[in-house]
Amino acid sequence: MEEMGKIDHKRILAERMAARFGRRTILKGMGAGLAATMAGGLPAFAQSAQSGHIKIAALKHIDTLDPHFTFFLSAVQVINNIHNGLLKVTYDGEKVAFVPDLAESWDLEDEKTHLFKLHPDVKFHDGTPCDSEAVKFSLERVKSGTPASPHAWKLELLEEIEIVDPLTVRLKFSEPYAFLPVALTGSTGRAGTIVSPAAVEKYGMDYGRNPVGTGPFKFVSWKDNDSIELEANPDYFEPGLPKLAKASFVIIDEPATAVAALISGQIHGMNDCPMQLVNQVKSIPTATVYGEIEGNYTYVGMNTRKPPFDDINLRRAVAFAIDRETLLKQAYFGLAKEAYTPISPPMTGFYDPDIATSGRGHFFDLEKAKAFRAKAANQGEIEATYIMAERGPVGTRVAQTIAPMLAQIGIKVKLELLEPATWVSRMKDGSFEMLDFDWVADLDPDETLFPEFKSGGSWNYWGWANAQFDDLCTQAQKILDTPARSKLYNQAEDILMDEAPIAMLAHMPIYKVFSNKVQGFEYVPCDLVNLHTVSLT
């Protein structure tokens, strides 16, 4: 009876995880007393002949190819083809799931203990083995390495990494950790991306220019303002992959130039198709557009550490002065969806489809905005600098649309256009008053809320702090039940929206475009450009 009870406990745990992350992930292959084993199949190194050289326009800033330090999903788009994680993200057309990648199986021993068995005979591109030692090295590099990784928060609850044998790793957490499946992906999660210890030792902080992973493609070169070159890994562990011989991410600053190159056949795809070009690109008979509203949100961020936005009532006034309907038409070309809070539609079980009528969050109410403005300490005209850059799908249009709206509440906005790298530097240094920003590829409310707004967090550029918000998010990390987690996140959102270090704007569709010569591209709604299964005809 004791053994039966143990099995039932595992089954209950698996059901809880399955409810959040999908039955295919947690319950696949359940049997023989293993409640959560995902069989990944044996590695096979007999590869089909690789052929074809795909060229993709890279339109967004890429900071580094070090997965443990990158800030941008545009970098992850490249990194995810060079590296693998313990887990990976898949999509069945309705919802995402988190399944084993470098891990051959994943066993939930109890609510706090996870056992990962690795595929045998997997090697990094430098020929060194990808084994338990490499996994431990990578996880410790994220959790407590020097310099500190911006993704360290994702492993804060990790207490022990036990090497059971060369291919088995046991991870022990201090609490149940609902965000773990996202954190351990080799793409958006980044904390679970496994890097070559030998390469990190060799290159140090220059690893980001010399990445060595286990992925389907090897890094060849990175020429500034030109291209990032990859070549096929002939020893990749997934049978028959990759199919391409080479891949180039061609750095192109101007989207219209990329479209012209696509039409002429000089490139085969674009890692981002700006909204203003979507209708034009959809009319190209030789190309296909992929995309939908993904897990993301856009907003105006305000620096709460200094005047004028250290005044909570002024921030509240901004939040309610923005006419989102006009903004969606003029800046987002009618393709986006109004965002009331950060939690976005793809987060099944957390997003409220009736939020527009709930009274929660930020929305346009000019009278309410004027009432908050009347409570602000400074009743004179306020001048505020709004830094902007041509760095995203809507460019400077958001700032140009919002500026006259804020003039109605006595805020004179000075627009300052910067190069993307300078814009990023100013944001990180806190050398700004206002800017618009977006978080993309969020798969769970934890990554949507906590790293961006945690008191003192490395991604909290607004300098906002609230202990109750921190506590609610921390509680939610440790609960596997979706309704219970959702309730806590809603409370945390309400605090964030009330104190308004940001003013919510929109949830965006993210688009990729490929020539019809590109076959086998598997769209995943978290801003990925996986070339694993892609071929050229």
C-alpha cells in the first residue's frame, strides 16, 4: 500500500503539471511507476546529406550569442540554432508545450525534485562531451556565476545539482517551481541552455562571439553590420537533422530593403516582418507570412527614480491619457490588440478574455487622467524627454502618436531619436525619463511580471519597487495549481497597474516571412526562428 500511495502521489503531481504545461509533456509514456517520463528516443547519428544555404534578413539588434547573457530574442533566434536546452518549446497550433531536448527523459520524483537523463554520446561542436558535468556547469554559471547572469532569477529556488552518473542529473529545489519548464528551455528560457565548459574557459566573456553548443548548426563567424554565418553540425543527435548545409543571418537595418531582397531572391526570409509591411508582403505570391498575437505586451516606461515621474499621480495620469484605439490604428496598423495588463491572450488559464469590461488595468479615460494630473505635485507644464529608436515592429510611430495625447494633460514631450545600441545603453543606465518598450515571447506570467518589475531586479529599468508585489509573485512561483497562481498574479498586476511605472499599450502579433522555397519551417509563437527542420527546394 505504501508503494501504491507513492505512485498515486506522482500521478497527482503529473496531473497538476499536465494541466499547466500540456498532457503530451508530462504524461507521455507514464507507466512502470514513472509518472512523468518523456521518452525522447535514442540518438541516431546517421545523417541525411545536408544541402542548401538559407539566407535570412536579421532586422533587430543582436547583442551577444551567449545564451546566459543575451537580452534580446533576436539573439535567441540565432542561439537556438547553435545550442540546445534540457527542454524545448513545441507548438501544436493551439498551445505550447515543454518537452525534453538534450534530456532523453524527465522524471518528477516529488514536487521539488526533478531527474533528467541525457541522450548518450552527444558532443559539443568542439568535440567535448555534453554530459552531467556540462549541465551542472551551465546551470551554476546562470545561477551564481561571475559576472552575474540576468537570468539568475530563474534558478533562484535551485538548491542542489546532484550528478547521479555521467548522463543523469538530479535537480533539487527549495519549493515547488511552476516556472521550471519555461526556465529550462534552450530558447526563451535561456537558464536551461547548455554551453560548452571548455569554450567558456577558453573565451571567457568573449564566448558571446565564439559560441559552442550542441545544436544543429555550428557557429562560423560574426561580421559586424554584415552577417552571422552558421554551418551544419554533421554529428547532431536528432536523426536526419539538420537538412540545410549553411545558414546566414544577414544584418539589414531597413525593412523595405529586406523585402526587396526577398522579392529578388537574394534572401529567403525575414526574422521580423514589421506591421507596416505585412499587407505588402502577404501580396507577394512567392512568400508566406507566419504569425499571430503572441505572449507579449508593449508599454510606455517611466523612470520612477527621478522627476517628473517619481510622482505616482503623474504616472497614473499618463496611463489613462493614452487613446489605445487610435494608437492601434496609427502605430500598430490595426493588427495588435489592446493590452489592459501584462498577461497576454496565449497564456491559457491566466488571461481574462473579459478583461475589457472588468475595470482592471489601464485604458483610455481622459477625465480620469485629468483628475490624477490635478493631484500631481507640479501643476505647471511639464517637459519630459521620450527616447526612441527604430528598434521594433512599429518603430517611432508609438512615440509620435502618444506625444499629442500627453499634451492634453500638460506634459510636453520632447522626442529624442537614438541609434538602437545607444537607446539600449540609456535604458540600462537609467538615463531617460520616458520610452516605449516591449517584452516578447513570454510563455508564463512569472516571466511576464517578476523579472521586469521585481524590486532591484536587473530588468527593472523603471526603478519601481513594491514589497507586496514581490511577495505575491514569489508565492505564485511555488504553486502548481493554475487558478491559484492566476489569482496571485492578478493581485500583483493590480498593484503594478495602480502605481503605474508603465502605461500599458498593446499585445502584438509577431510576423516571420519566408520564401515558398523554404520548406519545413515549424512556427512557434514565441518569436523563434528554428531552422532545425528547414530545407530549401
